[in-house]
Amino acid sequence: MSNLEISYSECQRNLVVKLAGAADMSQANMLRNQLETLVLGGKRNLILDLEDLEFICSLGLGAMIHLHTLCRKLGGNLGILNPQPQVRKVFKTTCLDQLFLIGNNQE
Amino acid sequence: MPRNSFEKIEIVSVFPQAKQVEDLIVEQAEKLGYSEEDIFALRLSLEEALTNAIRHGNGQDPQKKVKIRYRARPEEVEIYIADEGNGFDPSLVPDPTREDKLECPSGRGIMLMRAYMDLLEYNARGNEVHLVKQRLS
């Protein structure tokens, strides 16, 4: 299982954050801290592209929930794009598909 | 390793050592031909159990140990993970899927293990979790 790689691009008013690898116990804090800095710096509309994210645990989910709450508090939003089937199942199992807007590129 | 014996590992309460244990057990399940779905479930549950032991059980105190016993067999993978904490009552952990808990950033580990494993049980003190993953096919 590879480490978490994070890359960025802009799309209209959104910052698209592409995650690749694993959002696991050793990477969740780094994810949370990096993106929190960006949100507090003014990037309040995030899209997390999970097409290349192979694994997520509850700490990774917790980081995303924290960022979602922070974006909302600052008047922005956080959406999820293209999760792989196993990762999408984790969102569904935890009912977080009710909290996050989850879509595919085709939608 | 004899087929029915448990392998024993002891680690300090730091995530890099926990990841090594996780990788080791997952690798054995992969060698036994478990499906991708089973491997994901096993990795996720190990991740949750080890995180709970390190963070909540041992309070991330590197002086405190986490003890792991496991055996990987063609029909099932069985794991015990014990910490040095006071234990807890898992029945008191609120359901994280409740509407009023959805925005809480923590508290999903036990429900994920319960959803992805075939057996999840704690000892009476609540400082050791027992996990079993049966082969899906």
C-alpha cells in the first residue's frame, strides 16, 4: 500500500485535490493539516478527487469530516469525486454518503 | 509455523510499527489467495483495532506496548490485539451513523470492524479485541 500523494488543480472557484494511495493512520494527520492550511488561507471550496485513492480508514474519514465542517463554517463546501468501489463502500457503510456530496466526473 | 499456532508480536505504541504488523498479516492473507475484498476488510479492521489500541488504550504512550497474536489459515484469519489501558465497554460507544453523530470526526472504528469482519468481540476488561475474517470464497 503506497503512501498518500496529494496534488492540486483549480477548476472554476474550486480547488480540486487529487488523493492517491492510502488515507490511513500514518497519513490522515498530514492530509488534515495540509488542507486545513489551504482552507484557512482562503480555499473554501474543495473537491476531493478520490479516483486513485486505494484505501481509507476512520482517521482518513475523520480528516475529511473536519475539513467539510471547516469549509461550511467559512461559507464554502467540500465535495467528493470518483471514489473507487471499496472506498465508496466505506462511505456508505458509515452513512457518510449522507453527509458528503459524492459524484462521478460523468455526473 | 504450525497450522494451528498463533504468531505473537509485541510493538510500542507508534503508528509505523503498527503499519508493519498490518502489512505482515495482510501479506500472509494475500499469499493464501484471499480476495481483494477480503484483503481490504482485513487491512481496514487491523488499522482500526491497532489505532484504537495505540490512541485510546495506550494514550499514544510509547512506553506502553500493544500485543498481537494472529494466525492466517486458508479458511480464516484470526487476530487478538491487546493494549495496556484500563479497557472500555464497547456497548457504551454511540452509533456513529446516527444523524446527530454524522459530523463527529471520530468514533467509527468499532462499527467498521463489525461491518467488515465475521467476528468482533472484546474481553471482559475491554482491552483486548478478537477479530476473525473468514474467507469469502
